[in-house]
Amino acid sequence: MSLWKRISSHVDCEQRMAAYYEEKGMLELRLCLAPWIEDRIMSEQITPNTTDQLERVALKFNEDLQQKLLSTRTASDQALKFRVVELCALIQRISAVDLYTHLRSGLQKELQLVTEKSVAATAGQSMPLNPYNMNNTPMVTGYMVDPSDLLAVSNSCNPPVVQGIGPIHNVQNPGIASPALGMVTPKVELYEVQHQIMQALNEFGNCANALKLLAQNYSYMLNSTSSPNAEAAYRSLIEEKAAIVLTMRRSFMYYESLHEMVIHELKNWRHQQAQAGNGAPFNESSLDDIQRCFEMLESFIAHMLAAVKELMRVRLVTEEPELTHLLEQVQNAQKNLVCSAFIVDKQPPQVMKTNTRFAASVRWLIGSQLGIHNNPPTVECIIMSEIQSQRFVTRNTQMDNSSLSGQSSGEIQNASSTMEYQQNNHVFSASFRNMQLKKIKRAEKKGTESVMDEKFALFFYTTTTVNDFQIRVWTLSLPVVVIVHGNQEPQSWATITWDNAFAEIVRDPFMITDRVTWAQLSVALNIKFGSCTGRSLTIDNLDFLYEKLQREERSEYITWNQFCKEPMPDRSFTFWEWFFAIMKLTKDHMLGMWKAGCIMGFINKTKAQTDLLRSVYGIGTFLLRFSDSELGGVTIAYVNENGLVTMLAPWTARDFQVLNLADRIRDLDVLCWLHPSDRNASPVKRDVAFGEFYSKRQEPEPLVLDPVTGYVKSTLHVHVCRNGENGSTSGTPHHAQESMQLGNISPQSGITFYSPGRLEESDSDASETAEALERIVIGAQPNDPVISEITDALLTSNYRHGDFGMADFDTITNFENF
């Protein structure tokens, strides 16, 4: 059955391909000469590797096509003659290269669709074969005579653009646009790919049998005396050899399509690996299945290489350029396969701090196939800047160990490792367990660029010998940003998060789009926040973030500058700085409460007021939201006794180092009912929602002086200031002041102390702190240990946070000497 007949048996496929050919008016040509076009292109002896070759092949195809059309004009069917005239006019209007490439790409698209339908029809009917028992598998009788069966592909006739080619030239056709661009490649299970490879290898055995018979007949002809049938026997041998060459070429084209399938799966794996850098789920073990495919392909191409060499020994004519060309193609395909199997399986940290130890590993997916593991090579590692990586990849720089050492942009310790083969799982890898970046050379910055925008990559490379030829392989890690201080982390993670989420796996290092749709960005933010905190964002949360990113001119696209460069309206910080600070605060201090759904978080002040005032429980209903005005801050909004909404001043990580969030909520009796983060749920009693997060507190005890230390124990409590206490709850103020109370102190001492809170929250200065100390009720004797306890505790706590000035020390001294 012809390929087009198979396409026509599926309405959706036929419509899709008809639209493709109609783009250049070639549908009639494809329908009229379907069998001839398929046989002519699929049986080509030469695959164009250069622009000149492509032009020659296209011109020859164009000439043959015109001859075919002219021979068709002799038909008696008048309608057919008229169509032929139109087709002749068509090929005169289209350049030979365009005509040829469009038809060739169309055949590959058809093969892709046929493969997709075939896999869908046979899914579940066959089990994967064991590639490690491949040599013991009996050969299948019968050979595929339909070229379309031999050429099922996943998405493109072009060889894949892969890493690690080194000095080997890429054989991608320079003038042919990849048909895969803009298309979604069908999902093919890896065990189906393995089955197809095994089936192709077994069926190639028939070609080997025919070759063996040819060699025997050739030897008999050389050793036999003159015979009247010698000339006929000679012609028969030539025909047999030509048939074998044609079969080998078709088998090689089938191999290329299978290789493309496996490369596509490897690209998917690498894309998932990059997404995992943002926290997405990642099945690393699927790499084992991909390796099995690589090993089976290596066996396939090795059998083919041996067959081609054996065929060349049967010398029936002096020159056989097509066979020589096939040998070169097979050898290059083997090199291509070996190089594309060299990858980074364990990525280094993508935000890398100098003088900090880190680990990484590379893996060669060929296992033990080529025997390289018997003399394992040593893998070296250097760090490359973005410009150096671009120069190396795009210009296909010849890799030389001595020249590579001079291309490093830094100094890495412990940057070499010998590969090891693990017999139990067939993993052939090199682990770098103790690397350390000592120095880094940075490029000159332009405009608003910063060191946190600069991308580097680790470059792993090695050299080995395969089948008497030396081969150099290399691979690049995912981009890394190098920092020297922890305060550079937030912006560095912005660079990495954007790159991991939106970069193409095959690209010029490290080109990335500067704008994405909100739909794309929302997925990335959700993955990042969810992986960091253990709970994904809701639709309402994402809507809130979308509003945060918008500017005066609203757009469905979000730019890189909006994401992490431009300050948000009326703020001094960017969206990413705000988002990252919230993510860190939640992870470090509120993880359990966030995962339990106790924190609404992403809601603006206006909506928080509206939701609380609509609550059926009224007074005492509260919610927790992330501060809009303070980085890494969380605030409580609640309905006060007047039925109005009060907003407490934000708490940050520094506050929670003194007293955790749950205990602060427990101290505030004005909080009764937690407003649910789920719009379909009902309010929950405060102690039910937060009870599991409360820390254990001892019952109040009488004042007891520790005879050893001379101190009295104290605890911190939070309360909301009433009118006249440095704050107001009338109306709906932007910030209601909070204060700390030292409790568990004997009432006989006559001492109650309220600190004014952090200076930056209350906008106080050192003199106001001194005035606050004067609010101590003097009811104790001079040098009373309770006075010493209060002043020592206050000095220790506040000085640790950098809140004290000279006036504070003077005041404490005066009171201690009272």
C-alpha cells in the first residue's frame, strides 16, 4: 500500500496533509504522481549534505519529474492531460529546491502521522524486548518491501541538532526547513520505540543473509573457470548487489528516523530536567529507558557498518561512489549517536556561590556497547561564559584540550573525574563530588546589566577512541549564575527561574525570550511556589499576582523587566523581590500553616476588608495576608468590636525569630474565627485552625529567682494597643500598633513593661525608646534583681536586632543604678 493511501485511510491525516501541500499548490501533483514521488525520493542514493548537493539533487528530481509528466501526456484521458499541463506550468513557477524540499518534508510528515496511527493501534499489544539479550534473539524471516514501512519517523527527515558533536560535521540539510517546527510531536512510549528498533534490527538480518549469499556467489565466480554463462552470472551479481545497496539505504533512512525518535525523547527528558530546577516533578529513572534505546541503536548501526564494509569487498566495478557515500554516512551516524549520548544527568547548583563545594555528574548513554568502559576516559570540566559558549557551539569550534583550558572563565578545583561503569544497572558515568569554584572572570556589563543577570555553564568534555578513530565529546550544563554574597540570591533566582521555564533545549547559549504570556508565567510561578512551600497557588492567588504584574497598559504578555527589573507601582522593589521574599518567609516560618490552608496570603487590602465584612461570624473574624508594602511581611486583618476592619502592622522573619506566628495569634484575644482561604468553606475557630502549631507554654508560676544566675524567667506576649496606647483602632487604619508584654512576672513586684516595638515599625528614634523605659512603674527597691532582669533581657533582645542607640544604654544604666 502506498504511503498516500495510508494517509487517505484517516480523514484527519488526509485533511492535514492536503492543507500542507495546498500551501504551495502541490496537492494535485502529490495526488497525480503519489507512487512515483514516494519511490523516487525514498530510493535516492545520495542524501544532500550541503547547499550545492541539495541544488544538484533538486535539479535532477525536477528533470525526472518533468520527464514523468511528459510521458503521462500520451494518455488517452483528456482530463488527465489537462491536469498534466497545469502541473507542468506549476513546476515552472516554483524553484527546484523549493519543490523538492516541500515534497520531501511532506513525505516525512506523512510518515510521522502513519507512525502515530500505527503506534496508537498497536499500543499494549507487544512487550519491550530486553536489549541486553539482543544477540540471542532469533532473526525474523521476511523483509519489508514497502518503503513507507521502513521509513516511519517521529517528526523530521533532518538529523537532530545535538550536543557533543565536537569536530564531527553536522549533516543537517542547510536549505531544508525542519518540518517539525511549529508541530507537536506525537507521544510515543519508549517501549514502543525499543520494539521498533529491535524489529528493524532483526529484519536487517535478511539483508545480511542476502549479502552472505552474494559473497559466496562472488567467490564462486572468481574461482570458477570460463563458462558460457559467465556474463549472465556477472550481470546477476551486479543486480543482486544493487538490490542490497538499495535495501541498505532504506534501512539507513529507517535508522535515522528511529534515532530522531530517541533524540526527541532525550530532549523531552532534558526539558523536564530544566523544569525540575524550578521544582517541577521529574522522573529521572526514565533515562534508563532512553539509554536502552541508545544501546539498541548502537547495535543497529554497528551491524549496518559491518555490512557496508563487507559489501565493498564484493568488487564488481571499479568505482562505486554511492557505496562509498553510504559508508561515510553510516560512520558519521555512529559518531553522531555516540556524541549525542553524552549528557549531564546531575546538574550543578544553578545559583553557585564562590568558595562553596558542589557536585555534578555526567553520563554516557552507550553503556558497554562500544567497550569504552574497558579503558574508561577521564572527563574534564571548565566554566564558560555565555559568549564563550555561543562561540563554541555556533561556530562548531574544534575541540582541543590545550585550547579549552584557555577558554575557562574561572578556576574550579577538583574538576576532573574518571568514568566508571556499574555492571548492575549498566550506568557509565563520571561523578564530580567535591568541586569548588574559586575564581570567576566576568564580562563587561552594559546598561542596567548586573552580575545576577550573567549566565555561565559548566562544560564537560573527554576524548576516546571508537573503531580506530578518535572522538571528542562534550556537553553543557544548564545555565548557572555565580554569586559571591547571599544578598545576590533573589535576583539570581529570577534569572534561573525564567531560563528554566521558558528556554528551548536546543538553542544558541543562552538565548531566551524577553516576554511570555501570563498563562506561561503563571505555570512557572505556581510550580516554583508550590515546590518551595508544599501547597500550590489557587486561581484567586494567581489572579492577584496577575494584577501585581500589570502596568497602565494592560497586556496578556509579561516582560522580563516587569518580572524582575522594574519596581512595582508606588513601591521601591520589583515583583520578583516581593514574591521571593514571601516564598522564603513562608518556607522558613509558616510552612505548616500555609500547607494546612490557614494563610490566605495573596489578597489585596480592599478585598480582604470586603470579605471580612461579609463574613457571617462578624466580630473576631480574621485572615492572614501578605504585606503589599513590606518585603517578606505578613499581616492580620480582623473585624474589631466596632464592626470595622483593623490591619495589624506586618510581621517579618525577624519577628518570628523572637516569637512564632501561631503563638502571636494565640495571644490576641480579638481573633476568634479564621476566615477560610477556600471560598466554599466556612470559618474555623482560631484554636482549631492553629492549635497544632502552638508552642507549649508552662503555667504561670510565682516569681522565682534562680539562685545560680540571679535571673527571673520571662516570656513574651503580643497584644493590640487600644486607644491611648500608641495606636488607634477607630475606623480602618492602615496599621494598628502592636506591642510586646513581658509576662509571668510576680504582681508583687509592681512592674509591667511594654516595649515600643521595632523602631522602623513605630517610626521612633532612640530618645523615644528611652521614654518608653520611663514607663516602668518604680515599685521596687534599689538594685532589685527584677529591674536587672528586665534591662538585661531588653538589652540582649533589642541589641541583637540592632534597635538600640546610645540613649538606650544611658537610660538602662540610670535605672540599674537607681
